[in-house]
Amino acid sequence: MATNTTTKKPSAAAEESTESVTDTTEARPERTARRAPVVVGPPLNEGQEPVTVTLSHHLRIDGADYTPGARIPVSPDYARRLRGQGFTART
């Protein structure tokens, strides 16, 4: 297997872009705090109300861990899927 031993020279456009750096801090909008989602998992469909379920097993949804016994608001469709897969407690 052959290797290339020549060095790569930066292009003229790359050299120009490093020389002319502009400050755009005024153009950036202010950051707002992220609100917690209304439901965990998939979003609600039009006209649906969230359903609160109690988990019977550890579950990781969207990068957040939920322990057994946690009560989480989910969409009715997602609640039906969780019940079918055995993730909700029988209460």
C-alpha cells in the first residue's frame, strides 16, 4: 500500500478566510431557556390530551432515564405501546 509523503499547501481562499475574521455577536439573538416538554416521547397529535403512566421497568426515552415507579406524561398512542410492551405498572 503506497502512502503520499507530499505536504498539502493551504488554498488561497483558506488563507484569506483566516485573515478576515468579523465579530457577529450583535447579530445573534438572545438565548432563551428551554422549556421541559409537555410529554415524554413522541409529541401529542392534534386534539389529544397527555396520559400519565407509571413505569414498571427502567426506561430510557430521548436520553433521559426513568426508574421503575416514575410517573410520566405521554401521548395516548405511546401509552398504548408502553402497555403492550409491558413497561407500565398495573394500577
